[in-house]
Amino acid sequence: MGVQFDHPWVLLLLPCVIAGAVYAYRKDFRLAGARKKWAVSLRSAICVLLIFVLAGFHTYTIALNKEVVFVADRSSSISSTVPIDEWIGEAVQSKGEHDLAGAVSFGMNTVVDKSLSETIELPGWGKREVSREFTHIEHALSLAGSLFQGKENRRLVLITDGMENVGAALDEAQLLKERGIAVDVLPVTSPEQRDASIEEFLVPEKLYPAESFAFEVLVRSTYAGSGELRLYEDNREIGRHAVTLERGDNRYSLQGLAKEMGLHRYRAEIYIEGDQQSANNAHYAFTRVTGSPKVLIVEGASGTSANLENALSAGLIDYSVISPGMLSSELSKYAAYDSIIFNNVSGEQVGGRQMELIEQAVRSYGVGFMMVGGQDSFGMGGYFKTPIEQLLPVSMELEGKREIPSLGLILVIDRSGSMDGEKLRLAKESAIRTVELLREKDTVGVLAFDDRPWWVVEPQRLDDKESVISSINGIPSGGGTDIYPAVADATAKMLDLDAQRKHIILLTDGQSAGSSGYTNLIESMVEGKITMSTVAVGGDADVQLLQSLASGAKGRYYLVEDETTLPAIFSREAAMIARTYIVDKPFVPAQVQGGDWSSWFKGGLPQIYSYVAATAKSTAQTVLASPEPDPLLARWQYGSGRTVAWTSDMTGKWSRDWVAWPGFPGLFTDMVKWTFPQFSSSAFEVETEQSGNEVHFTVRAASEPYPGELTGKVTGNNGVEAEVVLSQVSPGNYEGVMTVTEPGSFLLQVSSPEEEEGAGSTSTGFVVPYSPEYRLSADFDPEERMEALAELTGGRWLAWDEPEAAYDFTPYPQRKLDNWDRLLLILALLLWVCDIAVRRLAVSWSRIAERLGLLAGRGRRPAASGGAVPAAPREDSGLGRLAARKSRTAAFYGGSAAGADRVRGVSAEEGGAPAEAPPARPPRSEADAAARPAAAGARTEPSSPPVEETKPEPGADSVSAPGQERLGRLLEAKRRGGRR
């Protein structure tokens, strides 16, 4: 064991401390005797401890232990990690007693499986998640190199196949070499597979209708064989081609024809007999077919869009008609259209995922949107607080513009164990959205049930919505399912409510434990004018019972397969029981802000018979309005897209005069055209290139003036958006880069921040078809790169049959330092407290001993016999203590001994215990010497008058301080009081 100082020159301060201690001991006149010695010693010790801390005091021992961190590759290119785990386990078993072992796993990210320690137990591999889509050796080496504790005998054992596709391991190896860390390499050699992969798939970025083009496909194979190449357009197969593969690269050129306008995604797939790896058999590409625009019509009821189809056909606009159930879950499908029309579509028919994708397509990619009214649209369709309401120019809230009947609503929600998770979360969100839609004068109650009912919120007026919402959020799950007690309890409470309209919504996903007694319950509802709607979540619910309950209680029955539609169903129910969203009053629309549509209104407008009430948003443009006034036709800009709201229908039920009006086809066509994207598809030319987990963008502007920079908005399959800044590298040329964490299809919108929103933009797509772990590289030798890494750092090439070689290297002696800074600082702090105590506190050890003796004597005192022993007067005992304290104070501060004697004399006269006097000092003058005995005699003469005894003799001022004189008077007054 040895001692080391990081900054030994600081020790030059020690002589200064010694000199200071000597000076303080000789010159410090405030303390004397042992107190001075203790004070000087403590202060000196504190200074020495602080100097040791500043000098970096350490003790050390010489150690020969080895530190090894195993870095294991667990990416997808490693077929099995079991041999790796076994090899590491055997290597750790062979280490020395004090050697350290650690382990990390890596793919795209790196996780620490075991920190450096002397234990040989290894963790359960794979318990911490590693992204296997990429191999990032550089990051793994960097993290593993930071785990070491010492400065010598450090090694990393890298176990990998060397298929690095992210980062540069050799760059990190150079840094490890400078730190003296060697990297040993254990190569993982996977058996060669029979594999064929599509490495490239190219189509033109822009096409025109009826234009022929070529698909260029590069297939790389590790063996020869015959197979089939299939092509798909938007998941629709467009061709099959028999191909013969040779070992190596095979290029094919296949012909295609652009038929439909819009953005299309093409997919190529290879099928070959004997292929052992299917993950790399498909590749994707995007192209945009420009030409006449295309519109998607989504109709709530089949065959109700004839008027819209005829108007679009007259305007030469291509369209497709689908039902809500056919809406896609891929963003690219919506980006293929120029506009989307919802024709009387209820929110319960549209899933939450589809709503979010449509909102994103409008906001980010300039797709237009139009909602056409009807009894299942707007507020009646349950769109309150949905992404669709967010993009529309109107709000579903009526904001108190008309008198709405008072409502009584009770929500009966199944909270059984089967509802746990997403179902219960969406049920609570549905209840909250319904509460938010109601008004303060409405009454709401929330009843949760399993095998018995539980009132979450007793029926009450909505004076405090936040409290009700908080209670709903606290609904837990658990228990069985029994519907009847819950519905009976809700009905009993509803009968007592004073509301113009009463409604119950029952939601459950299970079978009820009981199935009797419902007939009388339904009769009570009908008599009390209570309606009830039922919601069955999933096919396991008691569908027959719920249908009969809804039918008997004159409500509606919903069978929900997609739980995300629950909030829309509850919102719709709340709107329907109010029955004030539909306005049944014939009127002629009034023009408010006609804008570029004003020419259609010059000859007058036909009559409208009904519409769905809504409220125009503050920044929306109301074109036509009703007398209420409610918006009949409104529009606005939403992000990059435009949206239009028509609150009446277009089937002829509410607008028979309107659809028969000669100007209807032209106006409707203009309304749809106004929603089309406002930018040219060729504003920018975009090229993408993938390298590892990075995608590089190269953009060329089509015309001047060139903006300073561009912004790219990238949206993946999961709907998550990322923004990329494209910087100008030369006039009209821009570059940018983004990282991807998983394969998939991505949409890209390039726009200029300097232009108006929605203008000067281009949308396109790119694909990361599969993980680069599955690529068949033709010009990459991973083994050669790993050999270079080991040679650069001074590492070794290890073998699978010698795991003990991981610790078989000659160690260098190294110092193992122990840091004492914390202990030294704590000790200095404690000594500082002691130093303060020595300097500021005066402790009389004799007095403490005397007190302890008195206490001990009281405990042993025998009982008095034959009479009581007289006790000393309490006043005299107090005088004695006071005199003793004054004597100690005078001695501590160097006061007059005569003053102390005077106090002792008074104390002795009254029978007090005299305190031990300090050594007498010689008188300062002859007058003092003459005054002392005179003063003493005057005090001890019993026949002298009491008052005169306390007066000091002439010259006494030089002997007694003013404080002592006042104390003497106090003692004398107390003595006289005791004699009386």
C-alpha cells in the first residue's frame, strides 16, 4: 500500500500552517492553559486536512486484475445467439478470482447486460430489448469502452459477423487505441443460405395517363434457379413473369402502363424454389401519375351518391365510390386522391385510425375534404371532438344559440375484467366526450357495473364538469358481468329525474349472469318515457339481449367491432336525444361571403327544407347561411389542404329544389375543385437514397426565385411525422438527411417556408423495403474489416474452441486508488465544530463533578430518624451558585480576583459553598492594595450596617468592573430579603 498526491506542490502550505500555529500559541491572549493548546491544535489539524484534500490525497494498492467486456451482436443477421451465450459463459468461468467481467448486447442500439464485477453469474440474455433491424458496431464499442474502471489491462471481446450497416467501427477503434483499450474479435460465421433478394426496384417518378413505362428490377441470388417475379400496383396484382436466376446479380426490365391518376405504390416480389430467407423478397417504389384529378366519394348508405356522381361526370372529374368500411389504414392510399367527400357518413362507421389518417392527409399533403350533410352527418354523426371535426370549417357545438330541451342521461358502463385495457379506456373516453357535449342545465349520471352496480357519479346537474370527468377517469376494472341490477338501478334513478328527455346508454362486452325480469323493466321505461340504446363490444357480448333491450326501450342498438368508434357512438347518442341539431324549417339561403362563387348566386337560390345545425369556426368563410343564422355552406384552409362543409343533404330529401336547380352541377363541381391541392406536382424534383439507417434527400427546384431553404415533412406507416430541413448547397439544389428506425413506406412533402401555406409544395414517397440485415452485399468483406479493427487496437483473433483465451493475456501492474476526500472533509467539519466549542464554551469540570456527586448523594440519602435534618435555605444556595458562576466568568475573561473574592465572601457569610478562587493577582498600585483589605473587612463585619457593607471603598473602581458592582448589589439585596 502506498500514498499518492495528485498535486504535491500544495503540500508547500504545510510550513505555513506550522508557523501560524506557533504564532497563535504565543500571541493569543484570549485563552490560556489547556484551552489554548486545544484550540491551536484543532485549528491546525483542520488546515492540514484541507491541504490534503487540495493536494489530491490517495492511497493505493498494486493490482494485477484484468477487465474484459464482451460485446455481443444480436442483430437479425445473427441466425442464433445461443453459441454466443455459451462461449461467453465458458470464458467468464475461466477468469481469475479478482478479474472483472462485463457484457453488452447490440443491434441498432446497445444495452448493458452486466456491469463490470468479479461475479461469474451472467444475466438472462435478451431480457433487455435490442433493435435488431440494424448493426451499429461503432456505438456498441463506444458504450462498452465507457464501462472500464481501471486504466490498464482493459480489453473488449467483439463477437459479430461484421455486417455493419450503421456507423464506422474503425473510427471508434482509433479512439479506443488512444485510450489503450484492445479489441479482440471472435468472428461469427453463418452458414451460407440459399437466398434470393430484390436489391433494387425502379420506376419513373412522374407519369402521365396511358403512358407506358419500364419496371427495372435487380435480383441478387446465392444460387441458380428458376422462379417467378410478380408486380403489384396499390396491392393489386398487375403481372407475373417467369425468370431464370443465375448466381450473382440478375437484372430485369418489365413493361407497365399508367392508368389511374394519383400517387401509386408499386411492389415487386420474387418467388424461387429453395429460397431460405423470405424477408428480402419484396421491394417497393412510388410514382405519381399526373392528369385529371380524382375524387373519392364515401357514402354512408349505398346508392345515395347519384347526384354527386352525375355532377362530377359533367365536370369531367374522375371519381371512385366506396363504403366507410373500405377506408384504408394506409396514408398513401388517401394521398392518391385530390379530394375526399363524406356523403352523410356516420362517425360510428369510420374508425379512429381512418379519421386520423384523413386529417393528416389534408393537413400535411394538401388533399381536399368535403362533408355533405344528412341525418347521420356533422353533430348527428357523432363527430364531436374527432379529427374530422378538427379539419372542418364548422364546429359541432351549438354554443347556446337555441333553446334545447333539458336532458337526463345515465351512462351504464361495463367494468368487468374482460373490459380491462383498451376497451375500458375507450369507454371512459366516450363517457367524457359525452359529458363535454352536454350543457350545465343537463343531468348526467355514470353507473359502472360488474356483478353489481356502482355509482361513479350520482345523477346530478352538470355544474362541475371537471369533477365528473375526474370521477370517470378513476373507473377500475374487475369482476364478472350482471346487466339487470345495473339497468334496474339506472331506471329507478331516472324515474326520479326532472328532465324533458331521458335516455340511458348501456355498454357491455359480455354475457349477463341473469336474464330474467327485463320485461317489467322495459315497461317501466316506456311508462316513464325513458329511452335506452345499447352498445355491444365484440362478438362475445349478449347480442340477442342487447338488441331486445334497445328495441323495447325505443333506442338504438350498436354492434362494435372496432373499439375506436365508441367515442363517436356516444357523441352521436347525446346529439340524437337532443333532436335539435336537425332544423326542419324551409328557407332560402342568404349569401354572406360568396367570394369566387358569387356568380352562381346572382339569379337567386332555390329553397332548402332542412339542415344539420353547426357553428362556423372563427377563421372560416361562411358562403351561405340560414336565418338562425347557421352556416349552410362554409369553407377554409386547413394546413396544406382545403375543406368545405355543406350542412344540408344532396339526395333530395332536404334539398329537392336545390338538386333540381340548373346551377347545382356547376356549383358543386366548383366546390369540389376548390378543395384540390393548390400546388404543382413538379414544383420540386426529389431523389432519395438510403444508406444504413439514413435516408439522403436531393431536391432540385423547378424555377426561380429559389427559396433559402426547404422543409420536408416525412410521415411513416404509423402516422408519426418527422421534419427534415433541406439546406441549399448550390443555386436551386437542396440536400437533407433523416434517420429511420424500421423499414416501411414513407410519404414526403417538400415545401418552402417562404411561400404561403399549401403553395409551392411537392408530395412524393419513398420506401425502406426491408432491414439492411437481409441484404446480400456483393462487394463487402466483413471479415477483412474485423481483422483491420483488431490489428489497429492491438487485439487478437479469437477462436470458438478456446473461450479461456479471452483472459489469457499478460497483465500490467496498475495502481488501484482509494479516494479519501469525502472522509477528510467530514473529519475537518467535525474538528471545526470542536474548535468552536473549545473557544466559545467554558466548562467547569469540578462543578460538573460536584453536581454528579450531589445527585448520587440524594439517591443514597437514608430516611431521617428522630427529627428532620434542617435544609439550607433555598436563597443561600442560589446565592452560592450565582457567586460561583460570577467567579468562573471573571476567571475566563481575566477579571479581578478581588471581585471574585468579594463575591465569595458574601457567599460564605450566608452559608453558601465557596467556589474555588483563581490564583490572586498582585495589586496594580498601592491604592489597590490598601483598598482590597478594607473592602474585604467591610464586607465581613457583622455589626456594620447592611447598606454600607455593599458600597465600594474609594479606589474600588480599579478593582471591580461595573458588572461586578451591579452583581454585588443584586446579591446584597437578595441576602436582605432572605433575612426578613
